[in-house]
Amino acid sequence: MHRNALWGGVAAFAFALGANAAWSQETVRLTIAAGHPEIFLWVKHIKETFIPTLDAELAKHNEIKIEWTQGYGGTIVKLGSEVEAFQQGIMDVGQMSGVFNPGPMGLLNLTYAMPFGPTDARGVTAAVEQALQETNSLDALAEATGVVYIGGGIAIDDYNIGATKAFTKVADLEGVKIGGAGPNLAWLNGTGAVGVQGSFVSFYNDIKTGVYDGYIGWMTAGVPAKLYEVAPNWNHVGFGAMYIGGWGVAKPVWDGFSDNTKAAFRTAAAAYTKAYFDEQEARYESARKTMLDNGGKWVDFDPAEREAWIGKLPNPSKAWMAASEARGEPARKVLEVYVAKLKEQGFTFIRDYLAE
């Protein structure tokens, strides 16, 4: 039977098993998937950290054992189709991200609405998750999407622009085509650059074939993908670290789990976050060295030009808040809490987006 046909009955089935204490020794078949390939850290640590930790935690209580179906690199779920995959029962466990799902999960794109922010990825993630929790936004998101956020949040190391050309001032961007995911293309507004939809799945070939001249991305993903071969100039403009999401479980599946099983999932998600950040931080300097040793160049953007860019950028927070509030989400409150949490960490934005 196709798993779509089971979608409506999963929760009732799981509840019945739990009520009869029959979860013990039960094998539960779940699918975990990602649109990106395993070369990227956020996918790599699914197999290396999340699944092993979860399996070990579940074994402590011996209630259930999971038989995993795993699919990465778009083999089960394509980028941008994650929400539908959860809802249709194609995927049970996966990453909740608004970057490629800006409609149903656009709330999770809050850091993209406030560019030129801090570079501390751990601090950004902590501030985001606190903002989402303190505004009760995660419960509303679960009701709207059918996906329960269980933690495991991560943020990317400082976004910059890898390109065929070097940029030191805003005028250098005039007419240049830059690939990026939807939320970050707005950062180019007012510079004269042309934003083109793309992702790390397509960046290499698109730049090589001239579809665009560079990409908005980050060091620890760009170097493993060898993007320095086609875009050797690492233009350090300092967009900041960006939160990309956390772990989700299909709500009918989650609702059928016992408290012990839910705790095991949350423990695995926390372990995933730690392992991801530990490796991302360890990789940064080695990635930079690899890039430079293989013909890449580090290009510093002029600080005064960067400040001018920030000042002339059409306020990205306004558009994001309007779209979020149209979905009934407390967008302004989420951003206010996020900014307050960053201030507690010692960071203040150059531009007060929320005051405009």
C-alpha cells in the first residue's frame, strides 16, 4: 500500500499501540529525506549524528525501533517540495526550512529579513529559537503545515558572494548576475546586480555555463562544492550568519509517539545541532585555506561601501513582515524578540530595520 493512503491513519494506529503498551519491540518504518546531497553538513549529520543518536536513545526504553528509509540529493524529495512531502506522507522526518518553502514556512526566514547581521551562527540559532518559542509561533506553524518542529536548528556561517569578478564597492555589482535562493536575492536590491534563482545544487554548472556570474553563499558549503573553480573571487561583504531551519516530524506521526519517544527525538535533534556547529566551525579555516591554495581569492569589501549598501537597501523586513502577517503570524513580535536576544549577546544591527 502506498504510504499516502496511510497518512490519515498513522496517528490512530500509533495511539492504539501506545494505549495497549504494544509499542514495546515494535518496528516502525519511517522515511527521512533531504533535497540536498550528503556533501553538505546539514545532510551529512543526518546519517552521522541524528539517526545514530536517536536509535541509541530509543534503545534505552525499548518501546520502538525505527526501520529507516533514507533518501538524499532529491532522490525522494526535491528542494521546495518538503512541505507537500510531509503532508502527503512521502516523508516522515526532515528539515523544516523556509528558504525553499517561503509560503508555508516563510516564518522561519526571519534572519533573511534582517541581513548584515551577526556572524555567530550558534548565537543566531539560539536567538531565533527563543523568539519562535516565546511567541508561540511553533505551535501555530505545526497547525498550519502539519509538521512539528522538534529542535535541531542550525545557521549558516557568514553569507558572502563568490563570483567570477572581484567586488570592493557597490558600483562593481552593476549589471552582474548573481544566483541565490529567493530570500537572499532581496539583499541585492538597489545595487544594480541582477538576482537569479538558484541553489547549491545548480550553482556550479550555472556559473560555468554563464547563466549567472556568481552566487550568494557561505564558505563551508562553497568550498566542498569546489565553486572556487568557477567563481574564484570570495567577495567578503558580510551578510551575516543565517538560520535555515530545524528538524520536523509529520504531526500525525509525532502525535502517536510516547513521551519517551518524543524526548529521544528531541535529544537527537540537539545532538545534531551541536555536531553540525562543531564541524562547521572546525571546517571554516581549512575551507578558506583550500580555496586560496586552489586559485581562489579573498576580496575585502570596503567598509564604508558596505555601510552605504545597508543604508540604501529597500527595507527587507517590511516585505517579510507583510507576507508573514498575511498568514496570521506574529511577524513583528518575532523580530522584536530576535533583535532583543541578539542585543543580550552583544550585537546591534547597523540599521534599525524595525524603526522604519
